[in-house]
Amino acid sequence: MSSREKILERIRAAGRRPPALPEIDTFESRFEDPVGKFAEVLTSIGGELAEVSGFDGLRAFLDQKYGSWSRRVSSIPGLADWTDFDLQTADPHSLAEVNLAVIQGETGVAENAAIWVGEQQVPHRVLPFITQYLVIVLPKAGIVCNMHDALAKIGPVSEGWGAFIAGPSKTADIEQSLVIGAHGARGLTVVLT
């Protein structure tokens, strides 16, 4: 038995129970139109919004806006023929050359326009951050009012990683000069389905 195991065994034998976790007050922020609030906040932080109807609408939007772009990649089933990178075999380092990534979002938050993206939606966790431009496809029904609601909807995360992504990356830390794309994508478009 290791020293660590001996110590833990003695603690268990002492009968000490961990203190109960404190109650966490939820912060109420309810919006009559969560989708409208999400759109308002998204545009205020530099993102773009598009609404489409179904997969055919998504495909038509992508063809119209990004059809002439090269180095496109998508983790959405059905768009494999639209891309020119194979995410299943690509070395994550090769993704540094990606101009546009199209991924699926799970839950959107109206109060801050953040979108939950988990490991199941993105085979390489670096993809949403290393691409030049990012498109996140999000169902309207996935938009909730606040982060508390989002965490309740997501539930316990069994995946290896996940992230809330909001707006294009930007910073004004250096000489108070705004830099877009400093720590991630230079542009974000959210496509509501």
C-alpha cells in the first residue's frame, strides 16, 4: 500500500464527512425573445448571424458566402464533399492552414452569445481556435437565457473537453490597440437552423 493510500485510508477510518456544498443562487435573466437577444449580443461583439432552414438552406448559405474559399473544413456530417481537408486523418498541426471551419454548436447563451462546443462536435480541439474564420451551426431551440441555464442543459460533461466560444477573438491589451484574431478566429458567423 502506498503512502497516499495509507493516508486516505486513515482519513476514511476517522469518519470525517466532507461539508455540504453551499447553495448557489441563480441569477435570473429572462428574455422574452432569447433568439433576438442572442442575435443582438452576437453582433455587438463582432459576430455575424444568419438564419437558414434545414440542411439544404445551410448548404446554400455556405456555397453562396464561402463557395470560392479554399482550405475549408467541416465536422458536420454531410459536408464532407464541400471541404478540402479530412478531419479524421489530419494532423492537428496541419490545421494551421485552415481558412474556414464549419462546426456544430450545442447550446447558445442569449446573455453573452457564447456557444457550447464539445469534443463530440470537433475531432481536434484546436480547430475552432486555429482557423482563420469560424462558422458555428446552432439550432434555435438550443438557445437559453443565461449561463446557469446553459450549464443545466449541458449537464455533467463526460467528454474530454468543451468550450464556450463567443465572437471573434480580440484583445486591446497592447497599447490599447484593438487586435482581431489575437487568440483565435478572426471572424465568427453563427448560422441558426
